[in-house]
Amino acid sequence: MDARDVILRPVVSEKSYALLDENVYTFQIDRRANKIEVRQAVEELFGVRVVKVTTLNRKGKRTRNRRTGAVGRRPDTKRAVVSLAEGDRIDLFES
């Protein structure tokens, strides 16, 4: 897989912003990607050294349409929490 196919988008949440101070970044990744592919993709795309990769599968929540009452689902996703080496940074949210 290409590096851009592995890393889909950064996760923007309160918890992920708090982890930025600890040099830990969260990304939504392809569901078929493993930790080795995530490590290689982050190092290739951002030019940093990765110390640790943790992955987690998130089950999609049930949703309900207000007008019709029909029940649906949000899609299942996979995330990677990536710790970088001391001194390395990814400028995702700095303006």
C-alpha cells in the first residue's frame, strides 16, 4: 500500500489535541493497515522517527433518522496513536 492510502486523515478531538503536548499524534488509518505499515507511512510522509504505534478499532455508533425513525450506522473506523522520538514534530495544526 502507498503511504497516502494507509494514513487517511488526522483525528481532530479534544483528547488528540491534549496528546500533542506529549508528542503523540492520532490518525485515522485504513482498516487493513498494520502497525508496521503505519510506522513506515508516517516516517515517509512527515520525515520523523516513530517510537511507538498503537492501533484500535472503533465500532460505528447506531444512528436514528429524526424524520423517519429509521435506524442506521456510522461506519467502523480504525485509528493509530503514534508516538514520535524526542525532538521530532509534525506541524498539522499549527498556523
